[in-house]
Amino acid sequence: MKSNQIKQAFESVQADSDLADRVLYAAAGEPLRRKGHAKPLYVAVIGCLAGVLATGGVAYAVVNSSYFASAWGNHGNGESVTWTNGGSSGTKYTYTREFGDGIAPQSLEGAVQKVNLSVDGNGYTLDIHEMAIDENGCGAVTFTLSNPNGVNYYKPAAELGELVLYGEEEGGVSTPSMNFGEEWADTRCTIDKDTSSDAVINGTMYFASWNRDRDLRHAVTWNISWTEGKGEDAKVIEVSTPEFNVGAHVDTKELRSDDSPLEISPFSIQTHIDDLGYEAVDHKLTVTYKDGSEQIIEDDDAGAYNFYVSMGRNSGENIWVPTKLIDVDQVVSVTLEGTRCTSTGGAETSEPFTIVYS
């Protein structure tokens, strides 16, 4: 996708709600393979707003870590961002995304792993710094992407924290990606506005594996790619870092509702639901803490999308990587609300559902 096409898509207010992911994947030279909860992040170029890290109101020792400040802070966006999306009917919808403050509980002291790998290509250098990953195969990694001649990225999106690069343009590379062995991970990259420049981008990549049982057994690599040639002669060149063997994974805690399990960690929530019919729409995901406070991960009705990655796996699992760390020790319950869709004899029906995990 050329830059003018990307800009038109980002500036459109008559776009469907999954355009963001199609734009971002096209910009990275990737076909769209995301399932589940694609959200209209492209229109985040329209405004700014408010949020705090939900910690259950409990005082605890914290980790003094540049990693958590970078990966789980606000990336220079303040407490939150707001954007507006216009549907085909002309109705305007408002969405918000709240950020954490980068403060981590002492229990995560040993979670951060130094990677210190790099790869060069097409005039760019991708440096991978530190990573933390949980048993769900989810987490975040900090990186720097630099080019002395300037990094070719879409600046209106970067103003609100999204990092989109033009892999098909001359002198450009795709948005960095990540692999577990030969399998790609679902990723979303952000830019730290306070410490980045036109030539040096400091950012965070949030990721979720597509199959944790398979992927966590493999080493990790990070990649950049670009297109050489034009027309029928065009070909995509990809270069990767050396392999990184992941050490310890942050533990998950299991919650249950009847026979349906949920795994939760500071970095992610994973559900396993097999009986919601051929299509299940998740409307709201809420974490409730011991002091009665709530952390809203997603609320479609309120336009709250407080996550970086949200996807569905073919196995019936759903994954969220939230914008704020979850204080797992203080969690009382997680509530998932949505709509169950079924088809009988050609007739389609839908009914709301609520599942409480505790």
C-alpha cells in the first residue's frame, strides 16, 4: 500500500471498524490474518483524553524499571487518547484508550529479560532491548528503529502513539514484526513521542502468540522487511535478528466459571469458550479487584478499548493484552459479556451472555 492510500484510509471517516488492521497489515506488507476484535485505531489521529493504572488501591513495593516505564506507561500520550469514527450512516462514534503509569509490583522484579540483539537492512537498524512474556505467550518488547537519513513513518498516526511504516516505499521498511520459530506473532507497535525523533524511533511492540503450547517452545526473532523492484519484478526482502531463547515466563493464574477456564497475568487475559456458537461477539471485559474497583479492558458500548492486542484463535481461545498492568494478586473476578450467535435450520438467533470467572 502506497503512502497516499494509507493516508486516505487513516483520514476517512466513512470506514468500517476493521480498517485499522487492514491498513496496518498492508503497511507492513502483511496480508490481514487477525481474527477477533479489530478496532478502528487509524482514526486515533483526531484527539486526546484520561486514565490511571488500576491496582486495586493496594500499596505495594514497586519495580524501578525503565522497561516498565517505557512499555507500560503512556508513550508520551498523557493519561489517554480519544478518537472518532464515522459509520456509513454518518453517525459519529467516540472511542477512548487509557494508559497505565508504568509502575510494576515487586513480584515482577525478575520478569524483564535483556535481549540486546539487532539487525540491519535497507539503511535501517532495529535494536531489540528488553522483553517480558507470560505463560499465555503475551507481553511486550522495547526496541529502537533508526536510520541516519530518517525513518519513513506516518507521522499523524505517530502523534497518537501508533507506529506505521511504509514497507513498499523506496527507502522504507515495514513495521517491525516478531516470530516464534517459523510462526509469526500478532503484534502492535507504538512510538514513544517524548524520546523519538525523525531518525530514531523508540518504541514498544506488544505481542500475542497464536498457539502458546507450540510457540513457547521456540526461540524468538524480530524482523524488518522492504520491497525491492517494481511491478512483476518486485520482491520482499526480510532480515531477522539472531534467535533469542526466552528464559522464565511470568506465571498466569487460573480463574473458572463452571467448566470454562481463564488464565490471567499482569500482561494478558486468555479465555477458553467452546459453546458460544458459530460467532460470538465480546462486548465487555471487566477485571474486578478486592477493594471493589474495576479495570475495564474493553467496553464496546462505551467505546473503551484499553488494550493493544485483542484476537481470537481457531481453538476457541480469546486473548487480550491490556494497556495497563493487571494486579493479579488483587483480582477477585473477571467478567466477560457478549452475544452468542447460533444458526438452526437456516434461522439465525442471538442472545446475550455473561460469564463471571473467579
